[in-house]
Amino acid sequence: MACLLRHGTTTAMYFATIHVDATCALADACVAVGQRAFVGKVNMDRHGPADYCETTLQSLEGSAEVTRRVRASQRGEPVEHHLVRPVLTPRFVPTCSPELLRGLGAMAAMDPHGIRVQSHISESDGEVAFTARLHDGQRDAALLDQVGRCNLNR
């Protein structure tokens, strides 16, 4: 982070990990070095390494906890002035069940501070085809639009 700042990167969007404490530690480190950042706990409940997938409920609860802790760590400042902000992070549409995507979409829709959503998009023809098979022919962008609909026009 400090190296990024020295080279002129004043704002970064980070995909952290599925782990709540590590994600919050990354957010705290950004605050400590003064880097404006959006930090997201990675969400994935399928099609990933067995030791790196969570249940849908664990993933949603973890994102809610990260959001709460990142905002609480910067008390005293209005949320709109926070240097570091939480961001919902469905890792990649094929690694998120429809239930997880809907849950993250509901979190985004209900967030009073306009939480952002970030994700990878299909990066190869094979990934695009896999996503389409998983989601009845829809492509990543259409699915992510459903998750983050309330945030895309901000």
C-alpha cells in the first residue's frame, strides 16, 4: 500500500479474502498508511477450493460483519468521508450461488450508505460459457447488474 501511494496510486479496490479478520486487517492497514481504498471480503459458496468456500450464510454474515467493522473503525467521521470503505465482493459469478448473489443484492439495496459491489467478469470464452450454463444463458454482466442494480447509477 505504501508503495502504491509513493507511485501515485491514491485509491485502490481490494479483493481481500474470505476471512473476516484478515479483510479487516487489510482495511486497517489502508487507514494506517493513508490510502483511500474500497476493501471487500471475498464471497464464494461454490466452484472453488473446498477449503476456500463458505456456506451462503457464512459468506453473507461475514460480509455484514466486515461492513460493520470497517465503518466502526473510522468513528468520528461521517461515513461519506471515510478513507476506507467496505465493498461487497462476489468473487466471480460461477463461484456464487444464485442465493448468495440475491443475498448480496439485498444487502446492497438496503445499505443506507450506498455500498459498492465489485467482482471479476468472465475473462475467457470458457468462463463465459461456464457462467451461461450455470445461469440459464445469462452472462456475468447481466447477473452482476441484478446484484448491484441499486448501485450502478450512483
